[in-house]
Amino acid sequence: MLSEERRHRLLDLIQQKGSVTIGDAERRLGVSRMTVHRDLEHLCDHGLVRKVHGGAVAVAAAGSLYDPRAASFKERLIAHAEEKRAIARHVVRHLEGARTLVLDASSTAFYVAEALPSPEDIFLVAGGLPLFTELQRRHPRMRVALHGGEPLRTGSLVGPLAIASLAEVRVDWAVVSCLGVMEDEAAIYDAHPEEVQVKRAYLEHARRRLLAVDSSKFGVSGAYRFTSFDAFDAIVSEEGVRKGRRRRR
């Protein structure tokens, strides 16, 4: 295969999936790791992809810090909806006895909130405007707070005001989702650097931490590394608990 043809195939693969790992590119193209690295460097030099640890991601639109796979809340709410409902059923079993929660602005977290058996007994801090609005509309008896910050197109509230408004918060559980999970790296990725900062603050102010993510995101990298597997007490997909541990406090 000519190098130009191979690079076209590699670029098509990245644009279709949003990202690719070095190992996946090796298998699909039938070439060595060094060849993949050289091809990614070539594509990166021409502004066609962004290299990340372990692979590459498709570039975002000009002037945007977003990973191009980040979508609006409404779009995410209908994507993999059945999987997210299954995740929510598994998650609420882990949250049994919790009275205070912080949920990020993900659609997966919304399904978790909707599945809570007794929402009126819980105080919930929402990480985004769409989530807050929907919870107010569907569960008027639930006690819901919205932390500060500036909204992104995903609905997340971010920035210094978001971080500052969380300073006095202490919750039983933080429930977050992400853009991608790389099990071989034990790494979690997300779409925007400021979303990463806010989600790290959620974890810092929670006694326990849970990652809720559908299986389509496993093996997917991203532009910004959020945290590692070890940051979570449990990682839950629609198949159930994929990873869990007890944390001493």
C-alpha cells in the first residue's frame, strides 16, 4: 500500500470514529507501530488530526477547544438511550442510602437522576442548565441546586465561578460520565479542558465517586485526559459494574 493511500485510510478511520489508538491503527492497516506514529505525525503536521497519548483524535472546528464528538444535551439524551437507562438502574443500587449528590451535565447522569426511587429525599447539585431545568420540570419535589459558572454548548457550567461555588460543597456521591475510556491506559478522557477541571472538583468534594459510561465509549480516546481508573469507587456500564473498590475515609 502506498503511503498516501495508507494515510487517507488512517484519516478516514479517525474521522469516522472520532479517534484511534495506535494499536487499533496497527491492526486495521497491517503496519508497524513506528509507521503509524509517522503517519499520525504527517497528518498532525497538516492540521488534519490532533495527536494525544496513545493515538489521535479528529480536529475540532477552527477556534474551538471541543473534541468534535461533543454534542448538545438534547442530542446526547436520545443517543444510546436504552443503554443509559440500564446504566441508571445499576447506578441507583450503588447510591442506596445517599442523601447528597453532585451530577455532571451528561445525559447519562440525567437518566440516573430520573431513576432515583425517592427523589424528594435527596439534595442534588446539578452541573448544567439543561439537567437542572429538566429535573425541576419532571421532579418538582426534588431539592436541586445549580452551581455557578459559564455555560458551554454541552450545557456544562465551567470556569472560576464554577470551581469557587463548589468550595463549600461536600456530597455522598459524585456521578460523572466522560467522552472515552482507555482501559489499557487506565485513563478517562473528556471533551473540554474546563469541563475536566470542574469534574475534578466534583471528585474532590465527594466521599465516593462513580463513573457512569455506556460501552460504546470504551476503547475511545479524547483530546483531554480527565483522570484515571483509580479515582473511582465504581465504573458502571449497561452491563453492570466493570470496576469497583472500597475506599477508606
